[in-house]
Amino acid sequence: MTTTRFAPSPTGYIHIGNLRTALMNYLIARKSGGEFILRIDDTDPERSKEEYVEAIKEDLTWLGLTWDRFERQSLRLDRYAEAADELRAKGRFYEAFETPTELDLKRKKQLNMGKPPVYDRAALNLSEAEKDKLRAERGAGVWRFKLIQERIEWHDGILGDISIDAASVSDPVLIRADGQVLYTLASVVDDMDMGVTNIVRGSDHVTNTATQIQIIEALGGKAPDFAHHSLLTGPQGEALSKRLGVLSLRDLRAKGVEPAALLSLMARLGSSDPVELQSDMAKLIEGFDITRFGSAPTKFDENDLFPLTAHFLQQQPLESVRAHIDALGVPADKAEAFWTVARENITTLADLEGWWTLCRDGAEPLIADEDREFIAEAMAMLPPQPHDETTWGSWTAAVKEKTGRKGKGLFMPLRKALTGQERGPEMAALLPLLQVIRARG
């Protein structure tokens, strides 16, 4: 069975980059009839916040990305300790005591010599007495995984064949001096124990993947299938990472972006398939193909979400937005007519308020000086309320016959006088909804 996972750290809100990872893993699992795990990476007790755990669940639920299992790494610390002991017993785990300053000096020296800034494994040469002395002076050291210095190769679902020389990579720190288990170890142990078969994540994790493959093998496991998606940039190709804080899912939600718009864009962005609005999750799943994605940096523009949102809303029946319309105070007998008129002229649901304000309170007439006499004459001919959908046609025909105006010269001044706007819904449908017409004078 295909099993995928999304493993966010609860140190902030999910942003658009996180969503890309979550969605790809979700779609792979659902397309194969497999399992999707939500796994909270909360091994850092200082930075992890419960409010963010709940926010992650809320955001995924809003999008319709349901999970089959929920796991927390903070509840599995004993299991990670077991794995660490196993690595020690196999001679693949060693304690190192260098300070950050010492490591920095080593890196600078290596770079000056034209060598890659890789940890020199000096800790492997320490005697037990030397280790005891360093512990007494500095406290516990960090624990590093001893890489086998050979090429690590795998076929990546997006990048193709990958080969990384382990000798060009530092032995990764898996446990900090304060005892905190780092992502690299916790993730490997979880993926093995939970039967994860497929992992999609950002291309910035490629080196991590290489080291994790060796850790998995050292623990007797089989590496899952990896795919590394491209990183997002801004619309001009600029780095997006510094702006991700303003691109959280809840920020986009607050701006009125609909889940279907967000999912439709992110399920295709960076692939060779065109972006198409897809309101049906089943069809979104059916049309997803990880092999269609490329490795080049992918431009993301949040403005692309709004035409998709508008298109989605235009397709919705009244029942799907009735609660929103009721909250505006639209009378039940006018709700259907109002939604039919307004939905073609909104980008987000928040725009409905402006149209209902116009219908309920009328608008300040927008009348050019040269049109004042014409508007006064036309308004005197407007039948008394209530109006119906035939009123606009019969009224403008009568005005045209009397004044000789026609086309844009007839319709535009009347629209502006009634709505205060140059564009909007079809006037034949809007006029019956106008409860107040200020242009009558």
C-alpha cells in the first residue's frame, strides 16, 4: 500500500510552500487508494506551540486534505533513543565536542585550502579519557551519524537519477548536546515504523535525502521512493522564502481565496499541464501526475488565485453561499435573484457586501453635467416600484423614443445614475433589486 506523510513543524502557520508538499503527498496517497499521515514534527519543545498544531489541522481541514493517521514525534522520543542505541552498537554513531566557533574555524581553513567544508571527523580519534575530560569541561557532545563515504544514488520521481558523493557531506548531527533529537533521525525512524513508501518534499532536501538513505539502511530499513519538487519564487523570479510569512494559508483565506482555487493552482503549478479550475477533489486526484513536474524554480503569484476564485464562485448555487448571504441581511425572497446577479460581478465573497449595500441603500448618482437634463427627464419616466425584469427594457425603450438617445449614450448615463458605477450586473436583473433609487431626486 502506498503511504505518504506531511510532517510540518508547529512553529508557525502553514505557508504556500508547505502546502505544495502537503498536497503532492496527499494526492499521491489518494490516487493509489493509500494512506496519508499527518505527522507533527514537535521534537523542539521551545519552538513548538500547541496553537500551531491546531492551526495546521484547521488549515488542512479547510482545504479538504483529510488525514488517515495523526502522529506526534514528541510522543516517540523513547523510540528514537532505541534507534540511537542501535546506531551506536553498529559503530555508526559517535559523540563530537567541537564548539560552533571551532567548527567555523575548521570550515574557513578548509575553504582557504580549496577543500569542501566537511566535518573532519576529529572526534573519531578521541580516547575515552579525552571524551570524559571534554564532557567534564563542556558537557555532553552532539551525536553524529558516520556516513559510509561512497556515492549515494537513487532515482528521483521529479529530478531523475541522483548521485551524491557522501565524502562531500558532513556526518550529520542527529542529536544535539541538550539531547534534542533532530529531524533527520526522527523522520527516518518514523518513516520506517509507519511504512512510508513515498516522500515528496522540496529540492532543498536533496542532501538530507542522501544522508537519510544511509541512516535507513544502517537501521535495516528500505528507502522509500523520493521526489523533490522545485522551490517557489515570486512572480519575477525573486526568492520567495523571505515573503512566506505573508503567504500563510490563513492570510490567503482571509483575503477570500477559495480552497478550490488554491488546490487547482498548486496541483498543476510547475508541471507541464495547464492550470484548470477543478472543484471536484476526485478529479483533482485523478489528474495528478508527479512525473509531469519539472525541476526549474517555479514562479508563484498570489494574484493568480483570484480569477480562479471568481470562476469558482460563478459556478456555485445559492445553497453553497446562503449562510453568507443571510448574514448580509438579504431577504429570503430576494436571495436567489441577488446571488444570480452578484456572483458574476465578484472576485471573493467579501465583494457581496458592496453589492447588497447598493441594493439596500442605493448609490450616490454619478451624473455628468451634460447628462443632467437627460437623467431628470428619464427618471420622471421610470415606473414606480416594485420593478421586475421587464422594467429596464420597457423603460429604456420609452426613454429612447422620447429623447432620441441610443446605445452607449442611452444606457451608460442611466447605469451611472442608478448605481454610481460604470460597470456591473445586467441592469434588467439589477433594477428589481434596487430598494432605493436616489437619482429620482
